[in-house]
Amino acid sequence: MTSRRASSVAAAVVLHLGACAKQTDAETRAAFEAAANPRASGGTTPRVRPGGRPRKPTPDVRTAWQGVADLVDAAIVLIGADTDARGFTDAATKWCAVAPEPKSTADGPSYACFPRDALEIGARSFTLDISPAGAIGLHMDELDEATSRSLAEQARGAVARLCATPFVAAPSDDLATRAFHTCPVDGGSTLAVGCARSTVGPGWFVTITVLGEVRRAPPA
């Protein structure tokens, strides 16, 4: 990958995040939180040990990063396959915890949701964006800079096995506000992992995004 290509990929990720970071609407968030907390939604009250308090299971970070890698791997396969808008709709149905409201685009419906299997790192959850234009990404926003940079580094380690060649840093004219690494993956797509100061909300965000040109299946 040339430096120009790497730079354009980083720019595309930033623009994609700026447009999609706030798409996960309040109803989806509320439904997700209700599913994750049955007591709050009127479900069965957690069993309490005598003299004790209910204990919330501690998320296994290793399992969460494995889940991230598995979902990114599935995204690479989807974007690299001959598909159509229905393929992305089916992916949203399978990958989202709550069926998201589609957003109309020129390429077909795009989706923003929480993954079916909650991907929690440090008590924060990744959200998922699925765009038929050829971008599928996991994002976490409203972070401080140190956390964002740390998560980006951990993310690279978690998904490095999916790269055809090692990650390389994408050149940037402002490393103080953004840092991205990219690598080629199977099917001709690009995997971009990085962090940046948000332009649409407070703090920083981290993203793991598969970017590629979708090959449309010919009409039947």
C-alpha cells in the first residue's frame, strides 16, 4: 500500500466516523441496556446471597477482543464476497443485538447497532456500523485521549492475525489528534484501526473498520 493510499484510507475512516458515530439512537441503546440488565426491564431479579449484594459478572477482556476479531473477520468475508444490499441487511439481523432502524443511502440501507454479543472493554461497549457502500466498523466514542490510544493499540494486537501483511502507520499531518494503522486483508479490502479526536462530539473515539469496494452480484 502506498503512503497516499494509506493516507486516503485514514481520511475515509475519519469521515465515516464523523457521519456514523451518533447513529445508534436512544431507543436502540435503551433496548440494549434493558437486555443486558433484566432487573431494570422487569425480568427476574438476580439471586442475592444472604448478607451480600448481587455481583455483576466481570467481562473477560480476552473474550471480548476475540469477539471483536471474529466480527471483523466476518466483515472481511462479507465485503469481499459477491453480494447485494440484502447481504448487508441479513448481516445486520444476525450481528445486531436489537434490530436497528435502517438509514437510507444511495447504496442501500445502512445500520448502526450494538453487537448481539456485547463487546465490552473497560465497562464500555463497541457499537457496530454496517454500510453497503463498503465500510463495516466497530466504534467506541467519548473516550479520553490516553484510553483511546491504548484501546487502538490493543485492537491492533487483537486483529493483526487478519492482516495479509503487518500493519503500517498511515501518514498524518496531525498526529496529536489522530493516529491510524492500516493493512491489506483477504478480498482486496483494507483494515484500518486507530483513534482520533471526535469532530461531532466530546472526547476521542477508537475504530476498527473494514474498508473495501463491494462487488455486487449480478441480477438473477
